Amino acid sequence: MQGRLTASELVDLLVLEKSSVSRILRKLVQSGEVIETAGAVDGRTKTLSLSEKGRSTVAGIHGFARAQVAEALGRVTEPQCRT
């Protein structure tokens, strides 16, 4: 997540059912990965953002993904690079 967004915005972004996103968000909030903040204009609307723990988790996932891609690219032979 970049910055802050609402659950409804996340539903639209991920193209998932509202109930699925709600269930996932509940687990992420309980585990401390995501922070819910009451909306400035409407207190019923909750704004979502990553916690420090969540940012650390995302950084770890990105690092793992970069390592996987680097390893896969390291196996590409010279002839394969030309095609």
C-alpha cells in the first residue's frame, strides 16, 4: 500500500469481494501489519495504512522476490539472451 486508502478503495483496486477483503484486513490489523484510523471527515470510514511491522514485512517480500528474479536471470544462457 502506498500511503493511505479505505477498505472500499482496496476492494476496487484488488477486484475482490468486500467480504474477502474484510476478512484479510481483520487478520492484518490483529497481527499488527495494518493500522486502521477513523476518517477525518466521516468517523465511520476507516483509513488503512501499513504499520512499521507491515512495511518491514513488505520490504522482506520484495527482497525475496528480487533474489528469486536475479537467480532465475542468472541461469539464462547467452544464446537465450539473443532470442
